[in-house]
Amino acid sequence: MTADALRREGLVEVRQEVTPRWPVRLPSGSAPDGVLRVRGGVRERLVHVDGVPVIVRAAQPASDRVLFGAWAPERAAAEEGIGRMRFAFGVDDDLRPFYERFRFDPLIGPSVRARPHLRVFRRPEPFEALAWAVTEQLIDYPRAAAIQRAMVRRLGPRCPRTGLRDVPSAAKVAGTAPALLESMDLKGTRAMALMRAAREVAAGRVDLRDPDHERGWRRLRAIPGIGSWTQEILALHGQGRYDQLPAGDLSFIKLVGYLRSGGDPRERATEAEVREFFAPYEGWAGLAGAHAVRSPVLAAGRCSPPAASQAA
């Protein structure tokens, strides 16, 4: 549906042009879970702000220009929707301090210099990051993405104007029977962990947007099945915490094992050894990890970017 058609539907339109503070590249492809759609170079996403649906579109006509448009019943919701997608794409992040500090690092320096635009992909709603982290525990990513697509189709709200779907809200997941989640291939304790986490968020006992992230993390970690990896994925991908590294991720366990052994691809590090390895990147460990798995220092094919994990 065109912008003119959306306006004729009575929706309020808000447009913003952003000059990024540091090089950035918007994602080039649609998301595997089916919620981010890319057509003709325009990224399109449905988000909900306090239950209000917002259609957000973004394009990058030049390296130093990112254009956003949003349509919603209320101006405030449209503006907030753009704000959430600006966060998701990282267009307001100033990564100069990271670049200056690590551009000559022996491991990540080559990637930092070659990819100054690299960001960690984020979610516009932190509950998305938490929910999807639970779906990705203990299985390969293609299978996890299939679970996510099923949840979006079965539980996520749909925009009748565009056909876009959103990730189901915490309230929706909280009211879903574990058996239904299991029917989407989310097995056993993971279905219960997701439902319990959703209830904490929906009831307001955990506020994922509270600046005091640690308080929410402590409450979530008390839920069986919510471990350090899940909490760190939430922090990195849902709350913008570049200082958080999902140290239990299999890719980092393999990467550090490979490096510490002098190049044996069969070696595996412990989670503690991963944390120790990334300690010199204090404050930026999550972004350093994204560069580390892309470092040309590593032998081709020996270490792949993080996807799903073997930890909770």
C-alpha cells in the first residue's frame, strides 16, 4: 500500500531523515522470522506501541542518509515506532570510540577497519529478543526460525492494510497454553520458560525498558530455563548493551577453543574461558564478538557467526 493510500485510510504520517553519526548499512534482506520485509530497497516493519499498530518504512538512498516514514492512528505512536526502528538499525550509534580503540587489534582490527558499519542486529521490542532467544536454545537456527515463523503466523497481529505481521506480545504469549507452543515445535521446558517469562513481562514485574536492566535480568534468571545466554541475548539484541556477550554461544565456544589451541577446530572452550578471552574488550564485548567471528585471522570455515546456541 502506498503512502498516499495509507493517508487516505486516515493514518497520521511522520517522516524523518537521519544523518548517521557513524557509517551504517541497513539490512539488505527480509528477516527469517517473516516480520521485516524488504522490497525495492525499502525495509518495512509492523510494530506496536502500547497496542497501537504502526507501519514503519526505512530506506537508505545514500551512505549518509537514512529515510524513515511511519503511519499510525496517532502521531505519538508513529514517532515512537520510528524511534524503535532507529534503535533496531543502530542508526544513532556512535561507534567511533570502539573504532579508535580496536582498529589495530590483532584479532578484530582487520574486520573493524573493513567493516566500520557493522552493527549487532537488534529488535525494536526487547520482548522479541527474549522470546526468540528462548526459541533458539539447544537447536540449530533454521529450526528455530521455523518456530518463530509459526508463532508469528499463529499468534502475531496482522496489518490488514499491508499484510505485515508483528511478533506476538508478552500478553499474548502469557495467555497461550504451553501445549499450543509445543505444537509449534517449542518443546518441553522451553515452552514453559517462555510462558513464565512472558507472564513476568506482561504483569509488569519485569520492565524490559527500565534503564536498570540488571534488576529485570535477576528476576528472569530465577525462571527455570532462562540462563546466562538467554539473558545476554536479550541485553545485546533487545536492550542495546554492546558490553554484553553471549559467552555460552557455541560459535564463541568454538572460536576461543580454536584460538587457544593454536588452530585445532575440534577444541572447545568453556564459558568462563570465553569471558576471559573477551575481557580486554570491556564495554564492547558484544560488538567485538560480532567482528571476531568475521576476522580474516581465522581459517575459512573454521568459525561461523553466532546463530543458535547450545546454552540457555
